[in-house]
Amino acid sequence: MALFWVIVVAWFLYDRQGNIYWLMLSDTDDNMRLMQVRAWLAGQGWYDLRQYRLDPALGGFDIHWSRLVDLPIAALILAFKPFVGTATAEKWACGIAPLLPLSVAMLGLSLAVRRLVAPWAWPVALVVLMGCTSTMSMYAPMRIDHHGWQLAFLALTVAGLADPKRARGGAVVGLSSAASLTIGLELLPYCAMAGAIIALRWIWDREDVRRMQVYGLTLGGGSALGFALFASNANQVLRCDALTPVWLSVMVTAGALLFALSLINPANRWLRLALAALAGAIIVAGFTLCFPQCLGRPEQVSDELANTWLNNVREARPIYKHAFKTAFPMAVLPVIGVLGALFATWRARRSEALVGWAAVALFTAFASAMLLWQVRAAPAAQLLAVPGSVALLVVAVPWFLSIREPFARWIGAGPARILGMLIRVFGTVGAFLLLSGLWAGLVVPLFSGGNAAKPGKPAPPDKVTAANNACARMSNLRILNDIPAATLFTHVDMGPRLITVTHHSGIAGPYHRNGRAILDVHHAFTWATPNFRPIAAAHKAQYLLICPNMSETTLYRARGPNGFYAQLVKGEVPNWLEPVPLRPAPGGKPLPFQLWKIRYDLPEVAASQKPAK
């Protein structure tokens, strides 16, 4: 498995070396993660996760993450820095760091498949994982945000659920859930489902009490340790969006109740069910009474911010609200995984693997159903589909499993057994590769809407994609360093990239604790022109930077067709915006963005009073 991982790492680093060289952190969260690591290495406090370069006039704003994921990135930077310098060390740290949790994910899936399918089937699981495009995108170089680590802990959770050794399995699930929650609450539903499955196993089989007992202790203790070591100063209060005292109390209470049930451990199955239901009711009632503010959205944003921004995040929409060509490739592997897990559960109905397969089938079905809530569940759904897909693949090629018999008569039973094992492994892997090739070469283009480019002539990107890429390009943004460091009023999604690449500060980033600044940016661009300067002045912005045709700007024009931004791109520039000349982009191309200095000393001049051009 380690050799397989090394090969994947080598390929990824070779294939993405351009991204590493240009520090192409395309996602806002990846840029913010690097800024969080930089601030810590520069002396910012361990528990201080405030980003002071976004909205500096108001003291910055808090990020609801923890420093757990910062550790490997910072360690790689410090390891490379003496040899290649800080800038190059950051690039290679961002390239290598996402590949570290990939090894953990491979380990979890390999263990699960060894325990559930067959000892020889784990290489098939790794090959299937390579076909999980949504999952593997979280491990690509430069994807340094926390999702890869949470998926890795989810894979360990599957291995723990499938572990025949009860105490070890319970410890793995409890510690994996605690680590995932310490990082963030994105996988809280999966952690809750894993705990429910462990409780159901105990209800069904009284002998499984040791698994639940150890799980309860490690969940509560691990969550408490994670809170003590990694909870930021801002997370010490009763917030609902991170491992704060709110969710810490829930995890500790749940762990304590499960441990108490394990001590009682009644012989009657119905009594165990009643006690488990009572424990669940206590947790729900306590949460409702103690933390009523958390019964709604965990972000606790205003209705205006939700309607303006949060509800419109594409990955937060259910899968049925996406185009078929987008939704179908996401959902096909989870569906196969659910069918495979259910089939494997049926086949194991008279074996010891029944309970393990039933747990994994339930977990896989739950993850797939989460796609009906948000498509951001696709990486987890594909990851959890691996064991079921492997089980289905192994059965789908039954003639490979019986081909040993004719050879046994010719070459003897011993060599035939070895030959049969090799045929099973390579035949199954080959069948999967063949199916993957057919899928990629035939099915995907069939549903691509006819937009595929002709050979040798790549399809030109649309204006929005081109603007998004050009305005995030390091070579373009660094030209802004020609002017002294200042606070630039720019788009919300451009803020994290701006502060990562340049020495300037921004106003907002796409983070819900930054709600006031997000609304101010949207108001400034969508409201009438005279409203812009007072909003910019409140944040002490000195310059205005826009990226025409960037995806966020399409919202400005849709919501404010006569607003400030819509007038600006039409050429209606107010008299108090002074153009700032900048040198052209590399190669002599014009820069993709526009920059003005905001003049607060000039009076507003109505359009009717402006001299004719």
C-alpha cells in the first residue's frame, strides 16, 4: 500500500509541478489556510486564529477552524526552508501536504476491504479509489484545506466499524470522530451516524458491548483533548459552527451515556433498545434546552446574508438541482457502492462478516442519501462506496475465481493456487480499469452536452472562467505590489487570494463570521453609486480593485442592474475614482483587473453635472 501511495505521490507531483511553481491555490480556503500557517509561523498566538489582513480597520475577523491541519503544513515549510528559502518551501509544502492524509485514507480503505471482502482484495480498493474523482480532488497538490484529513479519518471510521476486534474498532471510530470534529463540523452527520451504528450493533448483539464502551470513552476523551489543544480563543464561547463548548458538551455527554449503558448491558434486546432510545432522547432534549440558538443554521447568519450569499453557494445545493452532466458522474459510484454493500450483506448473511457488512452498508447508504441535501457530500459518498464497489467487482468476475480448477489437473494444486490468486487480483483490477476506460471514453462525453473540444483544439474558456483564472494568477496579482501596501476594496472571493499573493489587505472573505463585511461588499457594489464611498470609508479602504466578469460580479449585475458595479463596467466612473496606472501583465497583455484610488476629498458630482465627453 505504501508503494502504491508513493507512486501516486510521484505522479501527482510530476503532473502538478506547474501549479506548485506558481502557488496555484485556486480555492479561497486553501489561500486562507496558508495565511493561517504564515501568521502562526510569524508569531501569532496558537489560539489566536484571527485574520488581521482582512478588514484590518475593524480588527480583522475570526476563522472558525483549528490549527490541527496547520501542523503538517508548518512542519514541511520549516523542513524545506533551510535548503530552498521560504517562498519555495511554502510551494512544496502546499504541494506535498495534501498527499499525507491520502496515505491514511488508503490505509483505512485497505483495512476495511481486507476485513470485509478478502485479504487479497485491498489493491482493488486502491484502484477504485483512484476512480473517485470527487474524493481524489481533495488530495491533489495545493489542496491544503482540511477536507482531505476529514475524509482520511472517515476512511479509518469505516475500518473501525469493520474491525472484528471490538475494543480496537471502537477506539478507532471514537478517536477518528474526535479528530474530525476538532478540525471542523463538516462531517458531524457522519460521526453521529457512526455512533448510532455502534449503538445499533450493541442493541443487536450484547457481546459487542466492548466496542461501544471503548467508543464512548475515546469519543468523549478525544473531543475534550481536541478542544483543550486546538480550540481557538473565539471558539471558547457558545458558538454553533465548531467544536465549542456547545458540541464538546454533546460529545462528552454522549460518550458518558454510552459508557454507562455498557456497564448496565442488560440481556434483553428490547431493554437495550429502550435504554439507547432514552440516552438519545436525553441528548436531544438537553441540546434543545441548553442551546436553542443552535437549532437553526450552525453559521447563525442573518436572513439577508443567507439569501444574498450562503444559500447560493453551489456546493451547498442538493444534487437534483444540478445539471445532469454534473450530477450523474457524482452519483454513479455511490449508487454502485450502496448496491454492492447491500449485495455483500446478503451474501454474508450466514457468516461472521454479516454485522460488519450491515454496518458499512448502512453507512454507505447514509452517505449517498446526503447527496440529496448537498453535493459537497460527494467526496465522502464516493469514499464510502469503495468497499461495496470492490465486493461487487469481485463477484462480477466469477469466472476468474474458478479458473484454477483446469490448471490444477495440469500443473498441480500448489502452483494452481498461486496462479489463481494472481488471476483474481489482476483480472479484477483489469476489469475495473476496462470499465473505467469505457466510462471515461464513452459515457462521460455522451452526457457532456456536446461541448467537448476537437482534438488538438482545446475549447476556449468562457469569460467567467477566464476572468476567475486570470485575476487569481500570481504573475498578475504581484504587479499590484508596485504600489505601497494599502487596504483594497475588492470582491469577497478575491480577498483571500489578494492577501496571500500581495502585500495588500482586503475587506472580506467567504466566511460566515465575516458576515458584516460580506454584506458591506455586496451593498457597495449593488446599491447606487453614492453609497459606495461611505461603505468603503467605514473599512478605511484606499483603493478599489475589480475583476470584470469574475463569477461573483455576475451576481452584482443581476441584483443591482443600475447599481455601482453595473455603472462602473459600463464606463460610468465617478469623479472621485482616480485611475491607477499599472504596468502590463507578463507578455505585454493587459491586466485582467482595474484599480482606482478612492478620493474622499472630492465632492460627489452628479452625472448631469459632468462635462460632456
